Amino acid sequence: MFSRWSWVACGFYLMLNICSPDASGGLVQSCGHIIPESPVLALGSNFTALCILNESCLDFGNIYANQIIWKIKNRVVPKEQYREINRTVSSVTFNDTSSLATPLTCNIVADGQIEQNIYGITVTVGLAPEKPKNLSCIVHQISRFTYVMTCTWNPGRHTFLDTEFRLRYSWPEEVFPDCIPKGVNNSCTVTDIQFFVNTEIWVEAANALGKAESDPLVVDPIDIVKPLSPQNVSVSSGILPTVLKLTWENWISDAVMTLKFNIRYRVTGDTSWMEVPSEDTASPRTSFSVQGLRPYTEYAFSIRCMKEDGVGYWSDWSEEKTGITTEDEPSKGPPIWRIIDASHSPALWTVHLMWKALKPFEANGVILQYEVTVRDKSSLASPLKKYNVTSTNHTLQLPKGTYEVTLIARNSVGASPPSVLLIPESNSKAPVKNLRTLPKHDKLWVGWTAPNSYVLKYVIEWCLVSSNSDCTIEWQIALGDVQGIDLKGIKPFKCYLITVYPLYADGQGSGESVKAYLKQDRPSKGPTVQTKKVGKAEAVLTWNHLTVEEQNGFIRNYTILYKTIDGNETVVTVDPSKTEYTLSSLTSDTLYTVRMMASTDNGSRTGPDFTFTTQKFGKGEIEAIVVPVCLAFLLIVLLGVLFCFNKRDLIKKHIWPIVPDPSKSNIAQWSPQVPAKHNFNSKNQMYPEGSFTDVSVVEIEADDKKSFSEQDLKPFDLLKKEKSTSEGHSSGIGGSSCMSSPRQSVSDSDEGETTQNTSSTVQYSTVVLNGYRDQTPVQVFSRSESTQPLLDSEERSEDHAGGADSAAQRQQYFRQNGGQDENNIDRSCFERAKQITHGNEGDLVGFVQLQVSGQSSQPLGLGMAKNTQEAALSNISQTCTEGQTVRPETVEENPLPVDDMPKSYLPQTVRQGGYMPQ
């Protein structure tokens, strides 16, 4: 506890020693200091600093030199650089001051680990000044009598310290005040100078690390004067068209110095200057005539001057002044060329003459007009044709032939030499060879190989190829000894058609042409591809060539890129001359994406994407499937028609059953072996002509198969046989003609199911007709399949069999239905009879009785004669109404139990007028 408070007190004491004022108002001496105080060090040198502690701090605070810590900008210096000299002095050494920063502080750490700053210094690191070099001075003429001297030098390297430069000069016996630069360190201007006296001039540089002086410069200021340029320059034309006269004023007195001059000139608009020979202007003067100029040409002039002996400096160039020479005769005739159009008529030419305007230095003035002379060389007697033209073209209508055209240009002074153009009837001479082009900077060089014959000159035609307008021809003439020429004014990325014609003394060679670009770029757009035809495994692609404006260069190839949605892209290269390509080996019924790329020597451009889907079937596949199917279908239909034609009777019988015509019926021939005798003589019979009778059937239920004897079941056997014999005569259409629900019939198939059937029916009917057309009616028997039950009003509960007496009663049971007419044909053809109870076993005796109206019916018992049974069962089925066929039914041969005995219907006689009770 004591130790901690002691260190706090010590620190407080140190602060008081450092910061507390003494009685005199100053600061108390600190606990230590550093030597040297704020040093300026040379960059890269060694440096050692000492921190010295005061004895008073040692006695009170128990502080010693081994507790000192050195810091550079709050960064602790490694202890390896420390050295404890004694208990109050500690040193630190830096081998390279380039890493030394400011401030450098001395600190102590007491036992309580309290760090306290003792003292700090500012360290400045820099370089000593170098010797100034390249000292030079120049005297500028400010006005006619005012001069100043400006000296410049090289100050050397940067010292990182405040360095002072002084320009010092003196005469051998007098020293002038120093010139101190302001804002700069490499120049200074002296305003007080004297000519014709040698003056010593030097520069002195100094800073905290040292000073240096330049080598002295000894010079007479008159030898370093830069005079003002000549003033008030003017240009005037002389008598000759090739001379211009210049005049000016000098602003320096001849008493001070004599001058020489330099004159330069150029054609207005040009950038290159021409100079008058220096020996022509080496003497003092104020005017000069410039000769050898072009007539009627504007020139710009400028003049400068310097000391005549060449010591000193040239003045600046004077302000430019211009002048124009006078006119002269044109120096040469205009270049002339022609274009022949023979499209309208081969025998009549349309000749377009065109010539170039003379350049100013060739025209030597303003061209007022052109004189065109045309001479027909094929006819010497043909007169000359002369035309005065003010434009640079003229059109003539000339017959096909050989002509000589002469062109002269005139100005106010005179006429030019004539230009002659020979127009031959045909270009039969040899053309140039190996025509080629080569871009060269901003010009297009056109070269060729000369023909074997001597050529006077060459005509080079070129035009900008365009898809929107005609080719506007430009042309140029080259001498016959030239085999190449630079074309100017050629635009980059544009296609030019270049043609070279050799001109001979006696004719003209045919032209050779080539297309060329000054510079190429990639196309402005890519081709737009479409499909012309799409198949199962192939697709025909088509596209249009890019216009010449869109190509921007020579199209070297087309590239087709196509792929499926999830497939890899396939690349195909196509010749640039084609506009159609067939893709093969494609997948059927697949969506493809295709795009096309056009390439030049300088890049490529891709067009928009296009999609198409291949067909699912190839060409002819659908036809290969459809045609055989159609043929097979037609064959089946044909076979079906043939089959139906061959089986038409059978089909007709099943679909359209034959409905008997009552008027043509042979029912009268169907009769039992012993027909009953009836009296049909009376016209007023009970049955009118053409009327049908209704049939009523009585259903008999067999109670017990055992109650029937074998003799009793013989009629059922006869019925079964009758069915099998009459099956072939049936129309095959069962069911009631009266649209009633069909009953189950007894058939051969029922033999094994007699124990399961609870009811089987055998239907019989008797039909009685009046005589047809005075024919003798005969009792007829037939059987019907109708299962239409009897009406309830027609059933009899008292119906039973009882020998010969019961037969007479049954004859009276039925009564004739005389109130029935033809409109009731649609009603039930058979009337249901009341089922006979099976209480009396003798009821089966009347099973096969048949009666005819007007005659006593004979009972047919079980002991009935054989011929009567056959007559009753031999009748074939008869149609009751349209579409209804009657066929015989059979009864099971085996007797059934009483409960399972099938029901049957007794044949009954029905006459017109209703039922007749027995």
C-alpha cells in the first residue's frame, strides 16, 4: 500500500518539476533534456542522441538512466540501439536517418509501471544543396528602348529543406545587388543592365546543411539580346504574276545593333513553309521582293530578325500577312475522260465527256470557259464540231466510230495547252495485268503491271458501290511510266470499284476492275435466316446477302449455328456466295434454334435467332401408311359388297322378311287330309271376303308329369318333330307380331332343361277365309308362335274336356267377332284364353281339337286317327301381321311333374263377330 502511494507521489512530483512556474514567473527546470536540440540531419547519415536526467529528480523520485525508453512518433525504439552511459545519461543511435521521424522523445518507466515523458525534440532530415548548373541569360527587348535580362539555371536535386537561391552579378570593379527569385528557384530577372560591358554572373544556393555556387558566366549583354520582331509588315503584288513585295519596320536602333532577317512564306491553306535563302536577307533592310511564286495564288508571309553577326537570339516571327499574285495563262489543259452509253442503240453512242477543273496553280486565274472540239477520225471530210462550255462536263450523241476530242481552258489572260482524248471504236488493245490494291495510311494504293506495248497514260476510275444509288464515277490520270497511284478521299468501311484503262497512241485497252476497302470492320448486322422447307431429318435454310452498306468489308464466309433446346451447338461454315443451305441428320419432331453469322477480315456479327420444328413424319411416310390402309378398307368394303350381293336373299330374309300378300295367298291349299265340308255357296256368309279371324289360345297347365300317360304325350312328340321339320321354312324372326313380350318356346335345346322350365307353350291357330274371287274356301290349319295372351274378357273358367259332349259345347264356346274391321289390324292378333286348371286330368283330351265356323267340330282325343294328327301338325307357319313369322314349337317328350308341367294353349276356332261359347 505504501509502495503504490509512493509512486503516485513521485509522478506528481515529476509533473510539478516539469510544469510548475518558479517565483520569477518562468518554468522550473524539467527532470531532463535531450542533446542535440532540434537537429537538422543529412539524409542517410548516422545520428546519436543523449537523454540527461537532472540530479534533483534522481534524489526524490529514485529515477535512473536504465529506466529510460526512447520513442519515435510514439513508436518504441528497439533497446539494442540504447546505451547507458551512467546513471543519469542514456543514448540512442540511428545508423540511417532515412527511417528517422519526428518527434524523438525520452521517457521513463518507474517501478509502478507509470510511463512519463521526460523530453522531446524535433528532427529534420534533408540534403545539402547541389551546385546549380546550366546557367544562361538572355536580354529581351521590351520596347524600342527598354531591355531586361533573365537568367535561368538548373537548381539540382530536391533537398527537403528550405533552400535559398541568389543570382549574383558584378563588374570587375562594381558589385550589384543580388537578384532573389520570387516563387521559383530556377530563374531571376534583372532590370538594370548595361551594354558593351562584360558582366560576371553566378548563382548561389544555401540551406541548413550547406551552400553551393554555380560556375560564373561572363558575357556582354549586347551579345545575348533577343530583339523584337519586325512590325507593320505588308504584302503587295508586283508587275509580274510570280512576284510579291514585302515591307516592314525595325524597332531597334542601328546605333545599338545592325540586324539581319529571315523571311518565310507558304500557300494559304498549306502547313509547310518555304524560306527565302538567308544570304539574300543577311544585310539590314526594311523591304524585300519574293520571286518564283505561282500566278494567281494567295501566300502568307512572316519575318524575324537578329544581330547581324549572328551572335544572340532570333526574334519571334512576326504576325502573318497574306497577298495574292496576279493571273497568268493556264499552265496545262484540263484532264479529260469519257463514259460511253450504247444501251439504247449499238450504232448510236451517248458520249458523256467530263474533265477536272484545273488546280489554282495550274489555272493561274479564274477559268471563264472551256472549248470542246470533236473530230471524226473515220471520215476526214467530216467537219469539226466546237462547243463552248462553262461546266466540267458535256454530253454528245455520236454515231459509232473513232473520234478525237480536244479541250482548252480559258481565263482572262489566255488559253491553256490543249488536252486530247482519243475515243476508239472498240477497246481492242491489251489491258493492264495484275491489278491490286493496298491500304496505306489514309490512302488506297492501286498498282498494276504494264502491258507489253508502250502506254501513253493510264486512266483510273473508281466509284463508291451502293445498293441504293448508281455508282458515281471519279477518275484520275497517271503517266505512262507509272505503275501505281494513291487514291485520295477514300472513306473507310466503304466498298469501291476500281477500274484501270491503258491509253495508247492509237487506241485504248480494255479496263480491268477490282473491288477494294481502305479499312474493314465487322458487319453492321448479321444475316436473317429463314426456313424454306422443313422435313423430318433435314431443313433448307435461306437468307439474303447483306447490302454493301452493311458488309463493312469482304464477307469471307457465313457460319450457321444451330442447336436443340438442351443440346450442344453445331457450327457449319458456308461459302459467302450461297444464299441457301440444307441442314441434315436432324431429329424428327424437335425444336431447333438457328442463327447465322457473317465474317469479314476484321470481325463477325451474328443475326437474330430463328426457331423451327422438324416434322414428325418424313416425306411419303404418311402416304405409305394411309394408302395401304385406305386400300385395305376399300378391299374390305368391296368384299363386303360382293358378299352381300351373293347373300342378298339371306340378308333380305333377315332384314326385310317377306310379308305374304293375302290376295295371292295359297292358304287354301293347306288343308288336313280329310277336310271338312262347308257350304260356301251363300254370298251372305258369316265371314266376309278378305277378312281374317282372330285366334284365341287356351293355356293348359300340366300339374304332374306322372298323371300323363305315354299315349297322352304323343301329341307333344309330334309337335317336337314338326318344329324340327319346319325350322328351315321359318324366317328366323321370332316373337309376336303384335309387339307383345315373347314367351319361352319349347325347342330341342329344352330337352335337358325340362325339370327347370316351369312353363312351355305350344301355340296353334285356325284361320278361316271366305272364298277369294269366287274360290271355294277350304278349312286350313296352321300353327302360330304368337305368345300374345288372351284378353281377360275372352278367358273361360268353366273350360274343361269331357268326351264327345264337351266337344259340342266347345264348338259353341267361341263366337264370331263380327264387329272387327281393317283399322283394328294393329291390335293383338291372338286373344289370350283362360288357363285351364289341372284338377281334371281329362282336360288334355281336347288339346288338339280344331273347329271351323259353320260346321260341327270333331273332338280330337288322344286316340285320334294318325292322319288327322299329321294334318293338324303338317301346316307351316303363317304370318299374322307384317314382320311377324309363325313357326312350330315342340313340347318336351319327358313328362314333367305336376307343379312343373309347362303350360300350353288349346287350338280354338275364332270367327268374325266374336267368340262362340260351346
